[in-house]
Amino acid sequence: MKIDEIKDALATIRSAKLTLQEQIADVLAKEQNCAAQIADLQAMPIALGDFSQYLRKHIDSFGVRWFAGRSARNLLTPRSHETAMNARPWRTFEGENVTDAAYEYLMPELSVLNKGDAFSALCFVMPEALHEKLMDGYRETIGARWGNEELPTVEQRRASIAELVAQRDDYRAQRETLTARLHELDPFEMASGQIAQKAEASGDGALAAAAPAKPLKGQRFVNPDLVSQR
């Protein structure tokens, strides 16, 4: 092998690396464009109709927390001055001496006004009606000023983002594959460069001695002419 052949092989490797770098830059730009579109969709405000679904989620959440705070297990727990609710005789719930006022004492865990959180109690007891009533009021009072009706709905954004995420992940996988190929060429470029330097220093006749008889540790040689086809 002559010095010119070694230089051609080195040029082939460097050309392949340049091609890979350009491909990586192109795929990275597409990946970043997907991420930017996702960010734009997430940054958009929402219409009143979409706000309704989040209001309902909050109402349900308030209701769940309110009921959890009532500690339903307390009904089955006896106290120093009270019998557990499931152990009390019938006469404590119905009888000549039982009045409506007594229920605040008899069943404190079921009192809507217990701990003063009547709104959360309504969220638990009648979430559908509460949500409908609130939305009717919002539509009547601020519906015309809310705006954002021209923007994609939340459902449309979810569908778009799902597609963009799939595209972004595909571009990311391509980029990682191309980057791995690029790194594979580094040792071959280094070895070819070293051989070329030795050849130039010692002359073409010494090339056979300058060329390594076997791959360096941890490396494997390939035909440089095939690199650009990968």
C-alpha cells in the first residue's frame, strides 16, 4: 500500500464522518422542532369549555379530600364517652327522647358543616350539580370575555402532542444511532493518520512495517471504502 492509498483511505473516513455529522445536525434540528411545537401547544391558554373539565376534576378532588377528612373509621371506633356507631342501640337513633338537634352530637362525622368546610362537603355530596351550576354562572357572567375559542381544543392538542412525541423519539433514536456510528470511526481515523505520518517520515518502502498487522486493542478494522455506505 502506498502513501497515496493511505491518504485516500483517511480522506474517505473523514468524508464519512462529515456526512454523519451533517445527518446528525439535520435529525437534531427535526427533534428540536418537535419539542418546540410541543412547548407551543402546552403554552397556549384554554377555552372556557376546556376549563370545565378541569373544574370538575378539582370538585371531585375536593370531595375526596373532604370525605377522607371525616375519618369514616371513627364511626366504628368507641371513645371515652361514646359508643361506636355500629354498636349503639336503636333507641339512640329513634325514640321519644331523640330530637333533630341530637344528631349533631350523635353523628358528628356526618355533619355537612363539620369543621366549617361546606363547599368541600357539597363537592362530595353533589359534584355533578355543583359543577353544572358553577359553569352556568361562569358562561353567563364571563363567557363572552374568556376567549381562546380559535385555539386548538385540549383534545386536539393531546392528539397532536402524541404524534409529535412519537416523531421526536424516532428522531432521537436516529440521532443516537448516527452518533454511535460517528464514534466508531474515531479509532480508524486515528490509526490511519498515524500510519500516514510514519509512512511520510520513513518513505513508501517502509509502509509495510508501519502498518499494524492486527487491530489495536478494543478495535476492529473495516474497509474504509464501505464506511460511507453505512
